[in-house]
Amino acid sequence: MGVMREQGHWPTFDAVLCGQMSDRERLGLPDHYVADRFGDELHQAYSNLRKLDVLELVRTLEDASVPLVNRYAAGNLLALLGDPRIKTLDPFMIGISGGMVSIGLDADDVQPVLQRFDKLGLNESWIKKECPRHQVKLNSFNIGKYPVTNQEYKDFLIDTNYAEIPSSWAFRRFPIELANHPVYTLSAEACDAYANWLATKTGRAFRLPTEAEWEYAAAGPDAKEFPWGEAFDPLLANTCETGIFSSTSVGMFTAGASPFGVLDMAGNVEEYVADFYHAYPGGEDIDDHLSQIHGRYRVARGGSFARFRDLARNSRRHGHNPRSVTYAMGFRLAESLINQ
């Protein structure tokens, strides 16, 4: 069994992760209870921030110079008070110009990736899904600054009586204390249904982003490995390495923004895109555990609070594994521009 050692905020293992591990072990957690990342600091943070108004809380949450525990507390207080950033019928979208863009991974980079993440038990075939690096023509589009939140999904459920309630909502209850956290534990079909509802409701061309759109929005024209650059930093995204082990208010990791200013692309929740898995042009069709479970399956992008840093790489292609509870599947919106 791999045992986590604390190295700053960075869990490492004395054995490679393997298929026989429990979900708790996969998260680098021992069998016994351990205090969460913030401990008693969180109580003090709530006490210090509770008299701030909502706009002051937003400024606190979005200020990368503020300690992480204070940003976390500010976000949770905003959830209860009503987060002014969350506008279901007018979500904050970021415009991205189209053109020929490069996505994917050069075949020569597969082994270096495996070496950089050698303690996370990666299978070479998973990384080969990203090959080859190739060009795609994109039309200009908008993409959500944040993933879709619990509040927005609740508004959809109330308006439509749609049947799928996130399994992360304990006892099918809306978690008001997580209203501005990303919604997760959804099927790809529910994500599509939400986007279609919002498009009909607003007359705008909302949808899920394509893989290429998602990757370009995360990596930018310089094809960064992570949204912020080439080196992973556990203080810039909510992954296992950060040590929170739950979702966080959207937009809390502003220093981890992509080159276009898109937030939460490396962590918080995994995000379904519009595409089903297929081999890239000239690439190898990978028959791995996901295709063996699902056959045809929807691709997901980005890391999550329940996954390690390898999934936070911009070019990583993965999907939902129903055999593990450590998959937090959510989504963000894209929008086609009608007049182009």
C-alpha cells in the first residue's frame, strides 16, 4: 500500500499507485481520520470575515495574495449569502478568437510525461491518447469563466422538473452551503440537457465545449502544460495535492487562471466536453479500461479535488470511471457566436 508523506502541500507515495488500492488510498489518505487542510484556522477565518458584505467577500475570494484559508471561508460565506457572480441566465463568458490552433501531445513527449508523474501509476496508453499533436480550425467562441454551479443546476431542475439530481446532493437535498461550488456527479446527458435548456431559455447558442475548444482555452496559444505554466503548483488549483478533498467556490484560485482568464480548469471538478473519445488524426485508437467499461464514452477534461495532478494537464484526455467514487464529473458552458 502506498502511504502518503506530507511534503509541503504535495502528497507523495512510497509505492506506485495500483489497481488494488481503495479510493481512500488513491487519495493518499490513511485508514484513520486525519484533520482537514485548514483545521482550527478555518474557524478564525470565518470569525474574521463574517461581517464583510458580499462584494468585500468576492474581493477576498478573488485576491490571490489572501491566504488560502481566508479565500476558502469567503467563498463558503458567499454561498450562504448569495454570490453575485452567479447569474444563471447570464453566465460570465470569455470570448476566444478562432483560427488554426494546435492541441495534443507530440509522441516524443509521452515518456517525459510518464517520468514526471512516475509515482502516480500512469499507464502509457492513457498518455498516448493525447497523440499526435495536430492542428484544428476553431471558430471564435465564448467559454464559461467558471464551471456550472450547484445554484445554476438547481434553477434548471426547478424550471424543468428534469429527473437527474446530482448524487453528491446528499438525500437529494440542494446543498445551499455549496451553492457557488461546481455541480458534480452528473451524467454527460444531464450536462447536455442543462446547456440545451439555457440555450432555449435565453435564445443564445449555449452548449458544451469541444475538446479542442476546451484545451485551447486552458493552454492558450503557447500550449502550456497547466493553465498557468509548465510546472505544477498545488496552490493554484484544487487537486488532491492541495489537500482540501472537497469542491471549492468557483474562481477561488485566480492565480491559476488560463492565459485567457478562464478559471478552475486544472482542478475543482472534472468537466465533460461535447466529444466522444476517438483517436486523433494519425493517432492510435486506445482500448483501455474506459472503453472496456463503456464502449463509446464521453471525454472529460481537467483535474478535480479528488484526483492527482496528472489529470490537471491541459492535454489529458479521460472520462468517467463508474467503478470509483473519486470521479467528480461536472461541466462548463461554451457558446457559439451566431454572426460569424
